[in-house]
Amino acid sequence: MLTSYDASSLVVDSLGDQARGQGAAIACFYFDFAARKEQSSASVMGALLKQIVSGLEEIPGEIAEAYEDQKPVVGGRGPQLASIVKMLQNTASIKRTFIFIDALDECAARDRVKILDSLNKILQSSPGTRMFVTGRSYIEAEVGKRLSGRVTAMSISPRRRDMVSYLHSRLDEDTTPDAMDSSLKADILKKVPEDNSEM
């Protein structure tokens, strides 16, 4: 069974192989609920910018200038969100760009709004940019609204047999197999797929 992270990694790897040598820029970000405090809208967009810039032959002047301007600032504070988005808009217009965002539903709501609005600005200024966003279904309407309806949604649900197969493999890897009897194992194999019918 693939997790959302695994599925996104496969897409990123596959596209990366195809884009190699074609001059396309690829940037991805994987949200983690446990790291919400570190995943602000500015840090996420900054991480995307850093990945795109690392693939350029020459760093655009405005980005080099912004870096130099921030060096003497106490605490090394980075550029503000608006500046980062502007730089992303400019770099996305230089070369074909693919942006991947995984588990957007795990992003704090206030940051999610800012990130989606920022991504929309990039799409507006660079129509050739493509995005792949994963998340639970409850954010679908928000994503569609914030990205001005330029969204094709696809529902992906785990199949029960895949979940059971995955659980079997994990239970077989248990380092303390004597801690679980056959009754507990049967309960796990029955209950977990029922409780996780929607991912």
C-alpha cells in the first residue's frame, strides 16, 4: 500500500526522469503535521524557491540581491512572503516549472490559505507552470476556490486488500512477535481497514 508521500515521490521521481535534459525546474514540499510550526507559508514558498533556483544555470539578479540584503539582518531573517512569491513568479517564467505539494491538509489553515493564494499568483503570471497537490478530500473545495478553479481533482482511495496486505507485512516485521496473539492480530486486520476507509 502506498502512502500519500510514496505516491508523490513516485510522481516527482518519474517526472524528474522525464524532465532531465529538457530544462524543466522541479520543486516539491512534503507537509508533516508534527512540524506545523516550522512550516509557515514563507518557509514553504522559500523552500520551493530554493529548489527551483538550484536548478538554474545562473541565479537571477533579484534573488542574489535579496540574499545579500538579508545577510546583515540580525538573526538572518529571510525575505517576506510577498518577495518570495515575486521571485517565484519570475523564476517560473524563465523555465518550465513543476511544483509538487504533498499532504496540504496537514498544513495549518492560516498558512494553507496563504500558500494557495501564493501558488495562484504563480499560476497567473506563469501559465506554463504545473502543480500536483495531494490532500484529504475536505480541502478540495478550498483548493479549487483558491486556485481559481484551475484544478482537476482525482479521488484515490485505498483498497481493503491492499491495506490488509500492508498490515500483514508490517505485523510480520514485528520485533516482538510473542507480544501479540492471533486474536489481537485478527482484530487489527479487521478494524484498521474499516477505520481508514478514507485517506
